Amino acid sequence: MKARIKYLIFIALLLGLYAFISRSNNFYEEVYCYKVIDGDTIKAKTIDGDSMKIRIIGINAPEKNKEEYAEDSCKFAKSLLEDKIIYLEKDISDKDQYGRFLRYIWLKIPKNQSYKNIRDLNYSGISLNKGYSRTYTFEPDTKYLKEFKKIEKNTRDKKLGLWAFKGEVTRGNKR
């Protein structure tokens, strides 16, 4: 009887540990990006072959066929993401109101989540750094908001990408 209780406690601890790790923000899911829809939305396949429509957390890119610079933003996203293995990181929310998965996208799994790695390996950070998008986050998914704002400010100060336009390119990029 004591052995059985110890076994059940051990199993419960393992399940608890698994739940904790799977909710951890350091968990990355490897997927294959087979289609870039625009500068902030992609389609990907999981290892199991399931298809996912993903809204990239942290950025807003110009809307296709509606806003200036949208084609450039989409081409940039395609060059980095389409037909490539990428790594998804969940923040708090799983999906948005349209049923799209909400994820950060990493080109490589980072050794740590330093400013440099967020700027150079996280797609949102890269897109902000090149001026193909602007910071766009909603509670509770704000893990990298501080870093994204800093990256955007540097890009805006240099007038790169959509920040070179005098008018509004995408919601909220007016100076």
C-alpha cells in the first residue's frame, strides 16, 4: 500500500512538472512555415502535420492591398519565414478572436532572451528593427513589449522602413 501511494505521488509530481514546463515561456514548438499571408500572419504545419494559422505577437504590419509598404513587409516576411523551419513561443493567450494561434516566432531557439537575441532572432524584433512593422501588443501577451518598443524607437529615430513615410502607413505609425 505504501509503495502504491509513493508511486501515485511520483506520478502526480511528474504530471505537475510537465504542466509547469509546458506553460513555461521557454518552450519552443518547431513548425514548418509553408505560407506567409502578410507581414504579421503565417500558416505553418506542426510535426504531426496539423496546419496552424498564426498571428505573430508583438507587431502590426501594413495590410495587404490596403496600406502602403504592405508588399515590402510581406516580401520581407517571406524571405525569412516561408519554406523554413521556425520555432513558436506562446505567451499567455492561445488564440485570438479570429481563431488564429498567437505566437512569437524565432528563427533559431535562443540561448537566452536577451535584447540582442530578441532583436536578431525573434521575427517581431527583426521586423521592427528593419521598419517593416510597428509594435502592437495586447494584454496579457506582452512578454517582450519593453524590448519591442526600444527596437521600434531606434528604427523610428533612423527613419527606416515605414517610418520614412510622412503619412500613416499602418495604424499608429504617425509621428
